[in-house]
Amino acid sequence: MKRVLSIPANGSYSETLKLQQQALKESENLILHELEKKYDKGYQDATKFYDEMKVRKQQKEN
């Protein structure tokens, strides 16, 4: 994360631009990774809730 936030300004314009593009790409990857984790957790929670509701419904019927 440190590389994403600190881009040295003492290089040439092309070096700085390249580092900025790399930092942007790394930031995008971090965001996508966090979104994937949140989505997976939400899916697991929803599946668990659905299974619990099925069990409750079966228990009511019996």
C-alpha cells in the first residue's frame, strides 16, 4: 500500500507517469480484491440464511 501512496517526484516526467499508472493499477487491484471478499461473504451469509429458512419451514410442516 505504501507504493500506491508515495510516488517520487524527483524523476523524469515519463518515470513519474509510469509510476502513477502502476499505482493506479495496484489501487484498482486492491479495490477489486476487497469487493470480491465482500461479495463472497454476502453470498455465504445469504446461502446460510436460505438454508436456515428451509430447515425452519420443514420443522413447521412436521
